Amino acid sequence: MALTRRQVTVAALAAAPVALSATGPAQSAPRRAGTLFIAGDSTAAQKYSDAAPETGWGMALPFFLQQDLSVANHAVNGRSSKSFVDEGRLDAILRLIKPGDFLLVQFGHNDEKSEDPTRYTEPWTTYQGYLGRYIEGARAKGARPVLATPVERRRFDAQGNAVTSHGEYPAAMRALAQDERVALLDIQALSIALWQRLGVEETKRYFNWTATEQDNTHFNPPGAIAVARLVAGELLHRRVLAPRDVRRLDAEIPESWITWPSPAAV
């Protein structure tokens, strides 16, 4: 049976050594001082007091980075790789980003919404095309692009197995990262493994489950801290950051460290 180009690409990625498929050749550690910009959707975004306890993982990421590496969280609710660009949000980052900075890109949740032409992208064409604009933009400014596969939703089958929800988007991002020799943080794979270990009931403590809402996409403080820990660990593992750039990877982070500013203060 003949394989399609897409099947060949996915099979090749599965067979490739992790160090090559995810990161390319080993690179020297970047300078510590600088800014890590986040371009992404609601799973990463800053939340405010009117949304508490909903928490984006970008709010917790600074707890795991040394203080001279700041985080500029530009992630916004409801955006896809396409709508973020079309609204001028990537351009706003590129006006600020400098040599030695990082651009961490996580999209997929809203790219999947085929009923919305302002957000939908097709995994192997327009999704990769838009992600390429982030890569090219960061490199043109002397910054380092980093791709992160979309964090998984809380979904389990009848047997209690965590199941994927992002279709071919993670595979398309992995293929693009290899083609472009961009560091890849495989947060989709790591998060679904975490949800599997925690199980059906325990995962409810990590998502935005309240007395009035059962949200299996967005996080509360424990969930945001757990995902931010995965992100920081991958930044180290993929040699984007050096050991001296990260902290507290194995430490308990108090939920009280998460705060939600008033929308009026923004």
C-alpha cells in the first residue's frame, strides 16, 4: 500500500531520535538576561479577577525561570495561529523583541475550529504556513523561535484512558519544527501522559472545575503550575535554556503565588 507524504512524514518523525527530531544539533546556551515572549491562546493567557480561578500556564511560568529572564505573555483567549497574526498581535511582538530573546509559540486549540474561517487553519498547509511566519519573524529580529505543541484537554474514554483531542495539529507542528530546525516543546505528549497518570478524578483538581462550571480545557492554579513546570522542564531538556536559567523544577509551588489583577488595572 502506498503511503502519502503526510504518513511518511509522521512515520519518519516517530522513528527519528528525539534529540534530532525535536531540537536539531546541540546549541550553546543563550545568555540569561532577556525576555521570553509567549504567543498563544487562552490556555497560556493572563487571566484577571473576573475570570478567577481560571489560570493560564503563562502566569505560572516565571516561577520556574530565573529573575533575569522575564516573561512577556502576549497569549490571548480564543486566538489561533491565524487570527493572532491577522489581528496584528505578532507584529506587536516583533516590534518589541530583541536579539537574544525568545518567542515561544503555542497554538492549536482554535485552529481546529473549522466552522470559523477567521480562526481555522488546516494542519498540513495553512497551520504550518502561519507558524512559519512566527519563526521567520523571530529570526529576522535575532530572537530564537520555539514551538510548543498544544497542551491537551481533559478527555477520557470509558476505560479511563486519557485521549487526544488535537487531531493532526501536533504532528504537523513536529514536522515543521524538524524541517525548520526549531526547538520543539512537546507539551501535548507530556500533558496527556500527566493526565493519564493522574486519572479521571484527580485531573479535575487541575482544570477549571467550579460549583457552576466543568471546564476541561482551561486550568486552575494547580493545573497552570503543573503545565508551566512541563514547559520549563522542556526548555531545559531541549537546550533552549541552560540549568542556570531555571529554578524550582522539583519544588512545590504554593497556589497562593497565583494572583489575578483587576481588569481595570490593565
